[in-house]
Amino acid sequence: MATTQQVFRLSQRTSIRDLETRDEPIPEPSSNEVLIHIRSVALNFRDYAVATGKYPFPVKDDVVPCSDLSGDVVKVGSHVDDFAPGDRVISAFDISTLYGAVKDWNHSLGGKLDGALRQYIALPSAALVKIPAEARLSYSQLAALVCTGSTAWNSLYGNVALKPGQTVLFLGTGGVSVTGLILAKAAGATTIITSSSDSKLKHVQETYGADFVINYKTTPDWSQEVLKITKGQGADFIFENGGAGTIAQSINAVAYGGSIAVIGFLSSCSQDQMPDVAALALSKGAVVRGIMVGSKQHLEEVSRYVVARGLKVPVEKEFGPGRDEIIAAFDYLANGTHVGKVCVRMS
């Protein structure tokens, strides 16, 4: 086995083109750690925000970006007895949160801790989830479960659990929305998804079985369309990926007593247009809940569910492991044309 590896670091954070390639030693796992050969990394909008200096939470200097990895166990520490070389594994986003709410932003890969854009990584065994040998998921599909799957599962089951027959609204056709749609459909929910692209909506409906679609560009008052679809009741769960620019319509679209999972910040609005979220939430008796990805328990539960039900995690495009390919993958992500996940094959 080689003693050095290729590692990608952001020497500064103004652009993904700040990414530098370094040769660094392959780490030796401590007594409670596992050395992983990284096979695939799934990208998130968070990774683009980190690379461009727009991420609102702490990031270490000279960071190795990205958090969502899958790979093979190469070596285990002397106190590790639940993993063995050859096991396929994925890692939790926050390596210190095994269950419950994430306590802070200081223990997440690709933020305050060096992340996944490298060939090998040593991580605490407690932060890892072993994938059953019978799982028919590619390394990229496994990596795509980390943030996307945990976030979607936390949104549907982390507080009040989704019940069959309820309605779930997904804003946008990114990885979290499409993964959430797949999970919700498998649980017997009615699904509604929005996009500004008719071709994306057609693809999602034909490929993933969305029950209803709304083009928010041609139907700017999309919350009224949700109420029309649900015969005035509203959606029981909403995946709120927009943020300040869409939260008012989300609260209008939610059912009384429903749950809005605030996941992203893709749609901004000026301060003078900022809605009174407290009053609006009170008016619907709604839970407006910030989602900080999820715990290792959430990742275990969603991976077990996906494997047991034979669900296919949506990976749209894979890129190769070199610097130019990684930059192309980030550009493709930022372009916003994707449906599902964008991944980088690290080997």
C-alpha cells in the first residue's frame, strides 16, 4: 500500500478554482479509528458555499472540502471490533452527533474538520455506518445518502413522523427534494414538487412518480395551487429549500398543525420584504423547524430503509477524480440544471 495520497485543499475561499492538489501522508488510524479508502464523494450546495466564502458557519483554514463520502475499510484501530477490512461504509456528516440534535457546527467534515476530497481518511468508528453486502447501491448512491438522506429522513421522521396518506410538498428538484420524494412515496404519502423548469418536472414525475407538479415560474402564487391540490387542507410536511424568499408562501401552503423543514437558503429577499414568520407560523399552528442535516442515527435509519425497500438513490451525474473534473462537477452543481445528486468518483 502507498504511503502518500492525493488531497484537495482550498488555500483560500473565493472560488472553487482556489482548489489545490497536494501530496500528503496516508493517516494511520488511532485505536478507535478506521482508515477508509474513499471511493465516491457526493456534492452539496453547502460545499459550493464553502468554496466561495458564502457559507455562514465556521470553516477551518486550508480546508479539505466536502462531507459526503463512501468507501472501503482498509485498516482498523486496535480497539475497533465492529468493522473489518473490505466493509463498505459511509460516514455521518457530524462525527460527534450519534443521536439527537446536532449540538454545533464544529464537528462537521468539510467545515471545521477536513473533509472528503482525498483518497484516504481516518475517522472514529462510532461515526461510521456499515452497508450490508447485499445492498445494490453504487458508491455514489451511498455517498448521496449522507447529507441528503439524513436531511430528508430528519425532516420526515425527526420530530412528528410522516404517516401514510399525508401530503408532502418539496420546493425544487435538488438532491434533498428528490430523495425526500422517494422516501415519502415509499411511505404512502401524496407528493407535490415544484420547479421553474417544465422539463425537470416532467422528468421527476416520470422517473420518481411525483403525484403533482407545479412550475413556480408560470405559477408564482404556487401556495394557492398547493391549497387547490389539497382541497384547501394544505401540505402536512414542506421541504423549505428556499429560505427567506419562499417561507411566507410555505406557511400559507402548510396544513394547520403541519411541519415546515427549513433546509436551505437558496432564495433571499430584501430586509423590507422579510415576512413576519412568527406571526405567520402562529396563524397556522405550524412547526417551523431548522434542519441541521441529522445524526448518525438518522443516517443508519435512512440507509436501512433504503436498502430494505430496494430504493434507488437519485444520482444524476458522476465526475472523475482529478482537479479539473472536480471543478467541472462544482460548476455543474452551481449551474442548477441537475435533478438529484452530483458526485465525484475518487478512485
